[in-house]
Amino acid sequence: MGSDFLFIDDDLLPDASPEPTASEAEPWRILVVDDDVEVHAVTRLALGDLRYKGRRLELLGAMSAAEAAAVLRAEDNIAIILLDVVMETDDAGLKLVRFIREDLGNLAIRIILRTGQPGQAPEEDVVLAYDINDYKSKTELTAKKLFTSVIAALRAYSDIVALETNRRGLQQIIQSTDRLFEMRSMRQFAAGVLTQLSAFLRVKPDAILCAQRGTLHDDRTGGETPGDAAWSSGALPDGSIYVLAGVGSYAEAAGQAGAGIPVDLADRIATAFRSRQSHYGQNETTLFIRVPDGNEVAAWIHTDRPLDEVDRGLVEVFASKIAISFANVSLYERLREANETLEARVAERTRALEDANAKLERLATVDPLTAVWNRRHFLELAGAELGRARRHGRRLSVFLLDLDHFKAVNDGYGHAAGDEVLRVAVSRAREALRTSDQIARFGGEEFAILLPETDLAGAHVVAERVRAAIAGAPVAVEGRAVPITGSLGVAEWDGAEPSIEQTLRRADTALYDAKQAGRNRVCAATP
């Protein structure tokens, strides 16, 4: 093919973009599909130095529709295809258009048809029947017109990609915030924010989330420690920050003060707090998030690239959604902590009431000095035991114990010594009793003992054992030896007595006999 019809009267135009060139920016990819080698050469020559939005062009080539289809299957980020209509067949280019739109489902790529035989594929018919974006005769496609067509196509492609990116981004934001709304722990939520933000920006998680916050008094340690749910807005007196969560290189920084992260990173986060604005760098972003309840947080993330306007806009939308989630999680934690505090207070109050009830019950049934049953509870136990003895025809006995000359102990050694003598006497008596026997203090130095399923002879044996245990040795009180003995009266319930009180009266008579007989002895009541 001769070159006189292509680029014959125009010089290549300069960079179409006023924006600065970013050497790392991904180039615009253009696929040239034509079976004429010279068309590839002159197209590459014409577009080789073109820039749009600071990005250069990368030209790919295919000599047939089949070869172009293979390239399109492997590459999904081609912006423009300059497509010849007639190649291996008269309609190879048109079939490729159908393949792109219908089989690949690629609606973003801009298709510019170029033909050397306009009559074979009339423009009106092609434009109506095929989803193409421009149709040019090779004889009319000068350098200026090629430039205009390519820039127009790139602008349209950029807008379409931005719209699609916005759509996907908004969808991701909705999905991300839905997942984050399910989190109820501030630490879990904070880590989730960083993970979702990294996924949203398509970068490896390497980020940190911080708050400028006060401290709460921790009663467990007595010191000042940061609270999980209460975090304050505004700068602290020393400008410090607190790390809520970290991922990647900063995973271990969670729960630490700002001193736990690099100084330059802490400065960027502090700057975001001071300015109350997000900041975008070449390969990093510091995102300022104002929470509806008045609190503030800042997220720093390594992005590997400068964020374009579309990404920045989506990030700001993400931040606004996250701010609401932060407020919800913070409220949930405060409610949970309040509920836990209330439950703890209720449990504490319940324990106090149970302890008070136990103390009241003990005071109602137990003698506070000797820790044995009191008279009232003894009579309740004895009444119940008498009922069982009556129903089942069992034997039942009691005996009364009275310490000898106890008034002399109080007068000679003091009441404290008297109290100690009572406690020792009870301790010795309990060691001599059986596990089924019940002992109670009836008043002063007098005690009653209930012996279930015991006849008079058996009760006499137990009483004698108790007497011997009490008199076995003096009681040591403040370095002095206080001798003690006891007199005991034994009686057996005779089966005709309606209550245990009658049996106790007979035991009291036997006790009187023991004292009259010289004390320190056991006497049995007569039926």
C-alpha cells in the first residue's frame, strides 16, 4: 500500500494532555489490526509520542482478525482498537466487532473501523448494524484526524472506565460496610476497616488506623489506660495518638500509643488530625474520618500509586460510610459496657443480699459465741426428730450439760476467760459426740444435746464420754490454767410425752441431782 493517503499533510501534534507526565502511570493500550505491515508502521510513527492525561500510548499489533481475537482474550485493558474491515475475509473486521461486543462482552473498548474500500462496507450500513465508535476511510485519515479520533476515543474510554470504576467501587463500598456493620468489637471493626480499604483500593494490606483520644481510669490496675469504647476528638495536650488497628507492617502496633510507629508516619497522621482533611501522596494516602458523634479517626495506607480523581472520590465516599459504622460500633460498645457494668452491679448486689441472708439465717439459728445451735433452732430440730421417732417407733434421748462453778470463772478470771472456757468446753463436747447428735446452747453455761435413735443406757454412755472430755484438762487462758468440769442429766423420751420439752424437764431434774451429788457427774432421769 502506498503511504501518500495517510498522514500526507499534517505534522504530529504535541501532547494532548496538560497534566504532568507520570513515568509510572500505566500507558493507554491501542490495538492496531490490519493485514498491511505499512499501516502498522505509519500508525506507530504517527502516535508514538502522543500523551493523554500524562500517560503515553502502547501500541499492540495484529495482522488478522483471528490474531486480534487471541490478543483480546489475553488482554482486558485495551482502550482502542484501530480495525481494518477487510483482512483474511471481506468481513473479518466486522465479525471481530461482533466477537468483541457479544462474545467478550467488552463494551468499554473504543472501536475505530478503517477501510481502504469504503464501497464494500458502506458507512451507513456498518454504523447501524455494528457497535462501533468511528468509521474512517484510510484515504481521509490524516495525522490530525487520527489524532482527533484517538483523543476522542481515549476521552470516551476514560469516562466509561471511570463510570464502571465508580459503579464497582460503590458496590464494593456497600458490600464492605455491610460486612463491617456486622462487627461489634471496636478492635475487630478497626482492623476490618483497614482490610476492606486495602481490598477496595486493590493494594496489599499495609495500613494503620489511629485516633486522638483521652484515657480512662482502669480500676483493675489503678493506672491510666486507653479505653476501648471511649475515645475523644481533638488534639490531646501532648498531641499524641493511639493506634486502634494495624495490618501488614503495622499489625503489631495495635493498642499502642503513637510512639510505637515511625515518626514520619505519626507526623502524617497528626497533620491529618490538625487540618481535619485527607492527604494524598505519590504512594500513600492519609484518610481523615469525622465520626457523627464528634470523634475523629485517621487511616494511613500504602497505595503503591497516586490515587486518581475517581479513586479519591470513592475513598471519600468510603470514609463517610465508615464514619457511620464507627459511630454505631462505638455506641454498641458503650451499651455493652454499660450492660456489663449493670450486670456486675446486679451480681454484686445479689451476692451481698445472699451473704446478708446467710448471716441473718446464721444469727437466727446459731449461737454467735460457741457456733452451735441456739435454743430455738434446737427445739425445731428436736420436734422434727420426735415426729420421726413417733412415726417409726424409734428411741430418742436428750441430756443437759451445765458447767460447774462457771460464775466463779467469770468472777475470778474475767468474762473473756469465761467466753474462752465456753468455747473450749463446746469443742471438747463435740469431739465426744457422734455425727448424728445435735448440740445447742440453751443459755449461759447450759447446753442441750439431742441423741436420735438412742435409748437411756446409750445416752448415759455418750454423756459420760462428754463429761470426761470436758474435765480432762484445764483451759489455758492468758497463761493461766482454768480447771473446768460439768454436770449432766440424761432422759429418754417415753413415747407418751407430746413434746420434747417434757423430756428436757426430766433431764433438768436429773441435772439438778448430779449437782446435788457433788457435780462433775452424770445422772439419769427416772421414767
